[in-house]
Amino acid sequence: MKVSSKEKAQQITVDFLRKKKNVDEINVASVEKKDGVWVINGTSPIDVQGHPWTEKFEVRIDRKGKITSTRFSLL
């Protein structure tokens, strides 16, 4: 599957994060194409030992729609 639009890259990311993190609320802040790779940044809520936190993410997707890397950090 070739990823040729921001919307498709964003949808792949949202679907991946919903499945991986088991959350419904995912806030995508930016979708950029850099050197042929889609870079999607945003935040999602998580629960850490009963306390709500916000987690920042970066997901990179290649031209074929494969997620090549992910990065997560607490805000």
C-alpha cells in the first residue's frame, strides 16, 4: 500500500496507536513528509499507576505504509 497523502499517513498512525496503546483519544499535531518518510507527531492520554498523564509520540512511516520507528515520551 503506497502512502501518498497526509490523511492516509495520519490514519495509519491513529490505527496503530489505538491498537498498541489501547486508547481512543489521539491528538495529531503535525504530519510532515521529510526525505520521503512521513513523520507524524502528537499526543495521547495514558494512565500511569492510576494517574492521568499526557504522552507525546512520533511515528515514522515509509512510502509503502510500514511504520519504521516510534518514539514516546511523557510531557
